[in-house]
Amino acid sequence: MKVFVAGATGALGRVLVPQLVAQGHEVTGMTRSSAKQELVRALGARPVVADALDGDAVAHAVALAEPEVIVHELTALSGRMSLRDARHPEAFSGAIMTTRLRTEGTDHLLAAGRACGARRFVAQGFAAFQFARTGGPVLSETDPPDPDPPTALRDGVAAMRHLEQAVPAITWGQGLVLRYGGFYGPGTAISLAADAVMATAVRKRRLPIIGDGGGVSSHIHIEDAAAATVAAVEHGAPGVYNIVDDEPASVREWLPVLAGALGAKPPRRIPRWLARLVAGETATLMMTETRGASNAKAKRELGWKPRYPSWRQGFTQGLG
């Protein structure tokens, strides 16, 4: 099929495009930077340059490509990471821009898809911070969202809900949202690269376990996330899918294992009351009360299963 990938040079796009090409799809990769056109070609796609926040530019780029499927992988996250940074929504450089990409950017791509006659639309979601902090430690796509997210996350969560409501509701095609777990592996924040943001924080012991460390996280290797996206491009009913590994785990379980895999000292531990003072309520809740996500629906309906079924295996074998 003809597939249009917005965000082709991002962490996931760089892995996704070659997988799509390997499956025989004809891929057009959109990037905002003219300097990255050669990278898009090297990945096996035809490059097109457009600013996702410029509706006319997006419409023109999509119209030229005439895609059957549009894949929305646009984010702008980067920057440092430490406990103190979690106080503010702009803790990661690009967080505010990512919120706009998930609202305005989504709307522009949807309008372009409708205009060009695309029949499928696959968008990047995020599994963390979605669920109400009640019930069991692992929740599914049918469980309710958090009715009162932390203040610093409200704009980002609202943007994600906009995307999750708009995409599956399209009437001109089939819309799927993939709620990815936390990425790890080459090109991500958790890798062996010297500039990997989260890995650097772990090595410098800037990411402690707060309180009992009972907040549950869901991870996914970047290659597995791309494979699930290829499956969603090719089949699957409209709706929301959690794209995570088989083993959601508490922070107190996975963070020491990650530190060991990175050759770092074990993470520090700080009491919850101190974390509230130093980092604020958002980081404290993230470390102590978040819920993990089940991948049962994605495995059943997309016919997908992760190469790294557990972060335990992935952290030791898949970070490089």
C-alpha cells in the first residue's frame, strides 16, 4: 500500500519506515527539516518537507503522496531529565509542542486524509498516565481514564484524549490509536547512547525510587512498537490498543534492573514527603500510584506479539 508517515525521522519513525518498506509498502516520510530529507531516503522512503502545524502544507504534502494509510508519529520530546524537572509541564523540551502536535497536528492530518481518500489512519498514543488511579495494577483499554490528572500533566492528557476521541471516530476510513508503553532501545531515552536522556539520569542517580515505588509502568522495545504499528497499518478494527510488553512492573522492580543493565549504581530511595517538596506531586504520583496496561487486545486483534516479552530480557539484550 501507499503509506504516509508523519514523523518519519523520530525515534519510532526511523525504525518503522524500514519495517514498512520491508513489507513491500511504498512509503512517503514527512519531516519538518529539509536537512533530514537524505535520512528519509536512507530509510527507504520518499521525503516530503512540511510543518505539521501548517494545515495547508500538510494538505499539500498528503495530496501529493495520495496515501491509502496515514501514520501519525509526531512528537517533539527531548531534553534533560531529573526529579526536579518533573514539577513543570515543560520539563522536557518540546512537551508543549507535542501537545499541539496531538491536537492541531492530528486535526490537520485527519483533514488531509479525508480530502485525499485515505482509508486508514494510525496514530501514536501513550499508555502512561491514562488510567484512573484505582482498581488493579494492570488495566485495559476499557478501563476509565483518570478524572483528575496531576496539574502539570493536564494539558498533555487532554491532548491525548482529543487524539483518542478524534481518530477512532472518523467515518471516511478506519482510525486506530496505539497507546505505546515507555520506549527503550536504540534511539530512545533508554539506550546505551551517551546522550540518552533517561539512561543518563539513571547513571547519575537523578532518578530515585520514591516511597514504596509502587507505581506500575509498561514498557515496549522500539522495534516491537514498530512491528505493532506495521500490523495496525495492515489490519485491525478501529479503536484504541495498548502496545506494551507482557510484564507491567512497579518502579521498585524495574528501575534497579535498568540501573544494573546500564552499569550504574542502584537508584537512591527517598520518602514520599520529601519527593513532594523536591519534585512536586506529579513525580510523586508517577512513582507511586500509576497503573500499567494490558496488551491482550493488541495481541488478539492485531496478531502481534513482542520480540521482547519482558523488559527484564529487553534491558539486558536490547538497549544497544
